[in-house]
Amino acid sequence: MKMTEENRREVSDVTMDDVKILIKKKDDIEEQIRAYFDVLGDQGVGVEDPLVDEEGYPRSDVNLYQIRTARHSISCLQNDHKEIMVEIEQALHKLHAQEKAKREQDGTLTQEAMEQQASLPPPFARVDAVIQGSPACGAGLRGGDELIEFGSVNAGNFQNLQNIASVVQHSEGKALRVVVIRGGQKAQMSLTPQRWSGRGLLGCNIVPIHR
């Protein structure tokens, strides 16, 4: 079944602009109602005042056509006003519900991120700097990455930087599994220590994290 434009509007989210459009329609209706009340005021009658004299004849001191037209228009516009007020109330309710759902979703995502971060292994060292064109750079290491695995080295067996240096020296030309924490997320890469135009086999500076 093909959705009509009206149905698509009903299932779509309400925005503040939608509410503003409804409020503008309400203001326009209220302005028209005031204008027709002014017409009645100019004739010296209200909405309920009789339009016949004491003998039952149409009054000759007022413009009956203008009064009847104004009264009919006021009645129709007041019905329109009631409907638009219901629409505004529903739109505001839906808008508030959407905002509440979004806040709850954001809170859930934040909680999930915190739980994920809490479940990550503790880092034992941090990449302080990476030189362009180095093996470390080519592997995807970045400054600020926190190491949780470097080959066979992890938080459980790391004692000092000599542990990393030993792995590097014994792994020249061999791919090492390196796992880091970057932006609260775990990232894995393959790093091959090798000779290059700069010093060492990696081309990065690693510093221990003291906890």
C-alpha cells in the first residue's frame, strides 16, 4: 500500500519548526477572529444579540448581512482554533517524548561506552611520538595510542621498556601483533620491526604508564 503524504507526516518525527508553523496558524486564526469581532463591534452588536426588533422584524439600524457573515465566520474559526490547539498540544507532547527518548538513548550509549572502556585491559605503555615514513607509521600507530599488547608483552608481564626492546630485537622482519586503546576503543594492527632511513627498527617513542 502506497503511503500518502499525510501518512508520511504522521509517522515522521516532529521538529520545533513544525510546532512554530502550527503556532503561526493559530495566531492567524486568532487575528481573523478579532477582525470579525471588530465588525460586530462597529455594528454595535455581539455574537448573541437579537437581529430583530420588538415586533419581530429584521432590524434596520444594522447591516444584517455583515453581522451574519461575521458571526458565521467566528463560529467556523473558533472550531478551527480548537483543532489547531489540539494539534499544537499533540506536537509538543511528541516533541518532548522525542527529546526524552534521545536523552535516554544518549545515556545508554554513554553507559555502553563506559562499560566497554572498563572492560578493556589496562594499558602498560603509551606511544609518545611516531615519525613519518617509519615502520610504526606504516603500521598505523599514532601518538597517544596506549599499548595493551605488543607482541608477547602485555600488562600482566610488562616490567619496563626493556621488555619491548627485547621483543623488537628478536622480531626484526617479523610481523608483531600490536593492540592499542585509541579514543576509548580497541584497535589492532600488525607492526614489522625493520631497518629504515631513521634510527631503530620502529621509528616511534614509547613511554611506560605508571599506575
